[in-house]
Amino acid sequence: MDEFSFIKSIQQGSYRQPSVIHGIGDDAAVFRLHNQDVVTAKDMVVENVHFARNTMEPYHIGYKALAANLSDIAAMGAKPAYYLVAISIPNNWSMEEIKMIYIGMNDLAQQYHVDLIGGDTVSGTELVISITVIGFVGKDKVRLRSHAKEDDIVFVTETLGDSQAGFYILNHSGKYIEEDYFIRRHQLPSPRVEFSLALHPIVRLCLNDISDGIGSEANEIAEASQVSILIEEERLPVHHNLKQFEDSLQYKWKLFGGEDYELIGTVSKKDWDQVQAIAEQLHIRVTKIGLVTSKSATAEVYLKSKNGRIERLDKKGYNHLSR
Amino acid sequence: MDEFSFIKSIQQGSYRQPSVIHGIGDDAAVFRLHNQDVVTAKDMVVENVHFARNTMEPYHIGYKALAANLSDIAAMGAKPAYYLVAISIPNNWSMEEIKMIYIGMNDLAQQYHVDLIGGDTVSGTELVISITVIGFVGKDKVRLRSHAKEDDIVFVTETLGDSQAGFYILNHSGKYIEEDYFIRRHQLPSPRVEFSLALHPIVRLCLNDISDGIGSEANEIAEASQVSILIEEERLPVHHNLKQFEDSLQYKWKLFGGEDYELIGTVSKKDWDQVQAIAEQLHIRVTKIGLVTSKSATAEVYLKSKNGRIERLDKKGYNHLSR
């Protein structure tokens, strides 16, 4: 298969978004929007850094790469509309496997009516995928990390650490309870797009998606909003079968385990009931995990442990460039 | 330097585009536009496939990678506004070298008032850069490959093959006339943004940028517009000092030499004078190289050689996935 026929093979037959004016097939794609702000994010994943073939099928790789990007758009309170994919393909990947990556992306894209409108295919010595996602949001309705305020309730969606538990199961053969659940959470994460959009009636809300673990994401909110945050370990929501793993693993995964793609947010106490009601309607679990304690230029995040001790919780997310 | 301080170091102090609402620093960037269409393109370059350190300084790598993307936006008749950069960094590149890549991009971006609004930095085993560029264009004013019509004049900007000549000089030590010129054309190409924007008064125009050689680009126009095109070899504009190279090299470079980032276009005969006048005002050379000869579903491109023979000119562009 040459580049031209490959590009034809991954093109959608039609576009789901009426706002697409020209999709794939020219120097650039064209779209039109009405009276909305545009939100855009871009990321890159590399084989054997972000994923490995022994734990992820090509389909999962595509699905999850797009899920991570849709999660960024959800964390802005925006509705994802399009994505562009650049891929560098090494010789040891077959074109059938590469196509499965695109099928994984397309299956997720279909759920959210998101269109593939462009990209690039090149050759290299390792598989690298870069996705750009574009979404829309009402004017000035974007949910920023800087929107947290003193006395806000800090919450997260669903449960934390599942993705790392799934990754652990895939790498350590053995018997596990509900292993399919944890593996699925690792390979096929669900971006919280509907929940984020349903929160629309709430005027002020701070949102961040959990890609590097809540330790890291809570610190990003604290820094951007210039506040201090107190998180209570006891309140951190975990799946009831996470307890089959060693305590130290549970602790690491729920606080620093990345790739859950859940949302962490803060909201004023008066709006917390509404957040809970919206979550209930969508059958999304939402849990209060702490409070924004004070305006603070030092922007610290504290963790109150189960034993009552309060300590600084630092980023400890995966930092790609530390040398 | 860790990821966080690196991202801080490449952030612009302020944004050139008033339409940027939030740049780098959250899950996604946000922008707002008024009554215009949005154009977006994305590409990827890989070390030792698209560039090598022995012929390109880090500064050139960044400059040229962005130039290629701005050229795509120019080929749509649009005004570039923002770019996002994802980069995978191997261990054998220092952070100072990586910073020079961003400085190269920023110097070009500054010329066009284009803003870096997002991206990603990850680690890998080879240097990979993916740029997404976003531009604006008046509603329905986009210049598509499908806009060519029978009897149109086919033209190109400036001269062809210079980039490949520069690449040749960099790889074959020796004495060359105007070697700085050719090397500059290879390392620091100029996207034809101003020219494309100045063509705005012309209602119908077909544009494509020359990244893979005019053989390839003319075929793309023929296919998209369902027309046949005749190009006359004699008319192809080359630099007067290209003649210092072997005839066979000149021939290959002007027809199939990629990376010139000039524009190939077609325009009705009645508008050709205006195209020339606009080019003259901007001190851009523009040359008629042939004609759109007929409506044709077979979409063929022919080359009339200097000896008068007419033959099919096929794509022969660099095809990344041919195996």
C-alpha cells in the first residue's frame, strides 16, 4: 500500500460535523463555526515510552491516543469536533496494524461525532503518533485550571488508579478479580465528554483531566488559581476490587497513577448539589475529595493521610524530560 | 531542565494575535474568530528521513518545519495565525539544541505574527517534530486544488529546484557559484504567505504548494479538478546559476525536487495580468509554465520537453509508505 492509497483507506466516507467545509484532500482542512470559541490541544505518543505492543493491541493504541485528546477537550468544558493525526511508521509495523490504529480512533470518534480532517503519514524507526483535536465551546464558557476559588469543593469523577492496575495485571501474570475491568480501563479509557458538557449550567467551575495522576493535576490547579488545596486520602474513590493489590501499589496508583482520564474539578459549595445531580443523571460517579483551603501565592497541595497526618503532595507526575 | 521549565522557556511572553484567548498553560488553547473560516494542517518530520544534522542546524530544522506548514496555509489562500508543536526528544540531543529548534520556529513565526499556542514534549529514540498550524480565511474564499478550469494558465512563484541544489552542495564539497543562496533556499525556505493573501481580489484561483516537486503537485491539481494539464519544460523558471549543475540533476530538481515551498497555481486568462501585477508589487517572480488543456476524467499531466516531445509527467514525489 502506498501513501496515497493508505490515506484514501483511512478517509471517512462522510463527515459527521456539518461545520466541515473541506476535510482530507487538500493542503489543509477547512471548517466554519458560529459564535463559539475554538479549543485545540495536541499531544504525541511514542512506542515503548507511552505504550508497548505486549500490553496494547494496535486498536487500543489508536483508541486510547484519541481518548487522551478528547479528555483534554472535556477538561476545557468544550465539545470535541475534529482531529488530525500525524504518524511515523517504522518497517516492523504492517499496514494492516497501522490501519487498526486508525480503526480504534475512528470507533471512539464515532461515539462523539468527531471527524478526522487531516494529518500526515511518514516513515521513521519507531512508531510515533501525534493527534491534534479541535473543539467548540460557548464564548467565555471555557473551564480553566485558574478558576478555582477559596472554599470550593474539590471532586473527581469515577475511580482512580484503575488504569495502572490494568497495566500491572497485563505485566504480571496471575489470577485477579475483575481483571477484564481493569484491563479495559487501561486500554480503552472513557473521556468524560458528556459529563463536562452537562455541567454547562454551572457558571464557574474549574476542570483538569487526570493524565499524570491527581497529585500532579491538583498542583496544576493550585498553581494556576493561586490557591492551596487539601485532599483527604480517605475520600479518594477507588474501585472496590483495587484492594486485592498491595497497599503500597494502591497508594501509588490512586495518587500518582496516570492515564485514568477522569476529571478533577473544583466548584463552589452552593453548586455542589447540582454537580452531583448532573453526575447521577449520567450515571457517572462523582466524589468530593477535599477543599480549596485558601488563597495562597505559594500554591500548595496537602494530603491528609488515613492516619490523620497532613503532608505536602507534590507533582510526581511522569516528567518526560527529567535527566 | 525538566519538562515544566522547558515549556516555560519556550512560551511566548505575549501573543501577537488578539484572537488568542488562552495560549499555553491549560489542557488546551482557546481562540476566537469573527466571521471567517478556519484552516488547519498538520505534518510530521523525522530525523534522518526529512532532515539530518550534518546539513541542518537545529535553528534551520525548526524554521523549515514551520515554513512547510505556513506554506500549506498559504496554498489555501489563508492567513496563518497559530501553531502547536509536539516533539519527541532523544537522549543525544541537548536541551540547548532543542531550544534552538524552537527559536528557529519563533523567528519565522514572528515575521508572520503567528503564535505558538500549544503542544507536547515527550522522549523517544529519534527526533520527531509534528506541527499543527491554524489560519483564517474569508468565508468561501479558500483556494482549493479542485478550482482549476479548462483554459487556465498554470503558473509558479520564483524558481524551482533551488532547495535540492542547496542540499546537493551541502552533501558534495566543492566550489559552487552562489552556494550561500542555494543553501539558504534549502535551510530557510520562504512560504509565499504575502503573495497568496495579496491574490485575494481574484475570485477563482487554484493553489497548491510545492513540497514534493511540481510533477506531484500538478498531478494533484489535475486529479482534484478533473482536468488535464500541459507543462512546457522550457518555461520552468530556474535560477540562472542552476546551470552549473549537470543537466540530469537540473532536470530532476526542477520537476521532482521537493521542498521549494513555492506555489503552483492556475488562473483564468483574463485574470493572469492581475496575478502578474500583484507579484510585481511584492517583488515575487511569477512565471506561466503551461495550460489547463481540457476537462478530463483521466486527469493527466503532460510535459512538453525542450525537444518538442510530449510525454506523461507522473507524480514521482517522495512517497513515504511505498514498500
